[in-house]
Amino acid sequence: MIDERDLVKVSNVRVKDIESDSITKHKDAGTFTYHAKHRINSSKDVIIHGIIIDDKCYTGALIPPDLDPSDPKATPTTSSVCMYVC
């Protein structure tokens, strides 16, 4: 289980700067939206979308791996070095 405060921390927003947060489940579509509203600046709101399976919320990786550029699975998305080299 993940704590909602961890979702905010992943986005580099301080937890104390969040005014409110909510999870809206779109059961017909099988998706959800998590929204943490920033106290002052709406451009710093944290919004995460995911899917619902058995009434539980799931997302993709929130912190992508940082693979070595020589790894065959390395891409600009999975390796910070590949952003400039691959």
C-alpha cells in the first residue's frame, strides 16, 4: 500500500504545500485520477492517472529506473545518460 504523501513527494512538491487531495474513481472506464491541490500555485498540482483492478488503484512506475546506457533495455525514458547519448 502506498501513502498519498509519497505520491506528492515523488513530484518534488513539499507535502506541507498541499492544500487538499482526492481520488476520483471512474468505475465505468476502469480508471482513476489522484489530484493533490497546491496551496498557492495550481501549476504545481500533482495529478496522477491510473487503472482500477478489483477496486484497487494502480499506476505505472512513478519513479522510472535509471539504467546504464549499455543495458539493452536503456532508452531516453529509462536512462538519464541516454537522454543525451542514446
